[in-house]
Amino acid sequence: MTELVVDIPNDIAKEMKKFRFMNWNEKLVKDIIFFMNEREIVESILAKSKLKEEDVEEIDNLIKRDLFEKYYKTEIGA
């Protein structure tokens, strides 16, 4: 098994001590595995995608525009 050393800021380490029942090593390993599985799924989806970068940018701009119109304009009363 490989060992990984993680630097934890002192204030966070102090808070972690409140949860002495928690196996932080096990928690971190599970979170790393979850992240890797999630990335594998995303990469699999992206590999099959037919969207081009400009398509993604266009969709992104449309979403941002709609959100702007929905929230910003209603806040300023336009």
C-alpha cells in the first residue's frame, strides 16, 4: 500500500479533533475513489460526445444569457 502525506491547516486539524470517532484515513480513501469513479464516468461521456468546443461555448453563452435575464434584470426592475 502506498502512503500519502496530507498537510492539513492547523485550524482544520483542530476542528477534526472534535470527531475522534472518524477514521479520516478511510474517509479520504473513499473520497479519492469516489472522485476517480466520477472522473471515469465523465471521461467516458466526453469520449462519446459529438459536441465541438464551439458548440459547448454557444450553449454556455445561452445559459449565461438566460440566467442574466432571469435574475439580473428582475433584480434591477428592467
